[in-house]
Amino acid sequence: MRADAFSRLVGLIGFAISGFYLEERSPLLIRELIPADIRLWMFPTAGAIIGLFLGPHVSTHPARAIRKLLGQASTNVLIVGLVGLVIGLMVAALLAWPLSTLPSPFSQLLPSACALLFSWLGITIFISRRMDLLKIFRINGKNTILDTDNVSNDIAGILLDTSTIIDGRICEISKCGFISGPIVIPRFILDELQHIADSSDQERRRRGRRGLELLNQLKQQSISNVRITDLDVEGVREVDSKLVMLAKQLGLKIVTNDYNLNKVAEVQGITVLNINDLANAVKSVCLPGEKLEVKIIQEGTEDRQGVGYLTDGTMVVVDNGKNLINKKINVSVTKVLQTSAGRMLFANLE
């Protein structure tokens, strides 16, 4: 607020002084219509009012926006952007001399316009192709300071989404040492967890608070380093879309158990580590013809089907098991269905 007040004061004084100069150079028509004594206070007063309102908008507000943008950008993006700016200015400098030989006013306008254009092109092209450029600086398989793995302020590791934190299994996975590299949690994921925890719906509030508790547990017990990053994606409102774009920009993997997020990320070429896939991979293998004992606990969706579960949570759909609810029976596996949502067994009565 102090900066805004100071900028308003500077704007008021600066625009008031500009009003004096404008009054002296006002068109003849204005001089004829408005008396001199009125013009002497009207122009500075109008300039002071304009400066009072426009001061923060031309000074502190753009400065804050630039500072926020630079704070959200990773170190390698800033370095590559700076290199692109320097190269763009060098190209503009080479073109400045031939452009200055053109007739007026082109000799004055084109060099400046060329400098702005090539600066913007240099920054844009270098940042958009930064992953390819970073690979060029790899020497003998080791990354230079430009690569994301060795930049101390940059982020490398895996990204967690909200569903993974609430699920809680990531705590045990990390504690066992199966995750290499730091665990990165964007600030907008933390904000979504807090929003869920403050929900008026009791079930959502319970899940949100569980997620915050598990996140705190993850930070305390995880072998890997857990980082909270303020990096964000401007112009994107959906949390899942932000996560996908951030993973794409930083070249990170996403850990999730959200089926839809899994598919969207895979379509965009992002590596996804699905916790459900991991859980299914470590389950005991059941083959067709294998004998199992299962307790039927509910009816199935099809006629005469009964549904039970193994100790690891695998669903078993038993044909002709509808009338055997709450009974333990021996079944023979006929089919194994494997999906990202889980494993499902189909069986017949023994």
C-alpha cells in the first residue's frame, strides 16, 4: 500500500507538471475558447487527477505482475529466456545499420521496432524450445547448469495430485523408499485440499481434512524430500489442467489414482504413475481354474450374480451366488479382468 500511495503522489506531481507544458502547447482553438487564467489551473489540475488514478497502474501494478511472473518461472526458464533476449538483441543490432540507411521516417522507426520484435521472438522461441536446447548442453551424459536435474532452485521429481494425497497410500510407498527424487506438491493442490476441508458437505470436509493430515504425515515420514512449490500456470483454472500443463512444462511425472487424469496426461505424452496400477501389480496372481474361498456380501449387477472380495480388496463376481449372501463358499476362477481401476475376478461355484 505504501508503494501505491507513493506512486500516486509521484503520478500526481508528474502529470500536473505535464499539464503546464500541455497548456503552453494547447491548440489555438482551445486558447480562443478558454481564457488564459482558467487554462493555467485547469490543465495542471486535470493532469494531477489523472496521475492520481493512473500512477499505480503504470508503475507498481506492472512491477508486481512482472515480479510474480518471474517468481513462478523456474531457473532454467529464466536462463534460457535471458539467452534468447541477448541473441534477439544481437540480431536486431546487425540489422540496425542497413535499416538506418532507409529514408526518413523509416530510418528512425524500423531499428527500434526491429529490436522489440527480435527480443520478443528470441525469448519466445528459446523458452518454447527449452527442453531441446537443454539437451544440447549435456556433456558426457552429465547435465550442465542449464539442465533441470542440477539446477538448485529448479524442480525435479514427481507431482502429486489431490486424489493421491487423500488416498494416503503414497505415504507408505514413499516410506518404503520406492520413490526416487523429491515429491513436488504445487500450491494450487494444497489450496484445493484446504477448499475441500472447508466444504459444507460433511463427507467432502472429512476427506479434505484426511488429505491435510496425510500430507503432514508424508512430510514427516517420507524418505524423499517433500517440496511445496508456488509455480502456477497462468490462464488455466482447472486444477487437473494446471497439473498436466505444469508437468509438461517441467518434464515431470504425475502420481495419481484418478482414471480421467491418467488418460488426459497420457494423451499429452506425460508419464503417469498410477497407484492403482502399482497396487494391482503387487497383488497375488489369480489364473483361470484356480480355487478360492470367498464370502458373498452383496448381489451383482446381473441376474443371479453374487459379489465378494478377497483380503487384498479384489472384487470376485460369482455366477449363481445371489442366494448365498453372507456365506463363505468355494469358487473356481473363470476369467480375470485387469483395468486401471482395479482387478476383477469372475468365478463359478465349486
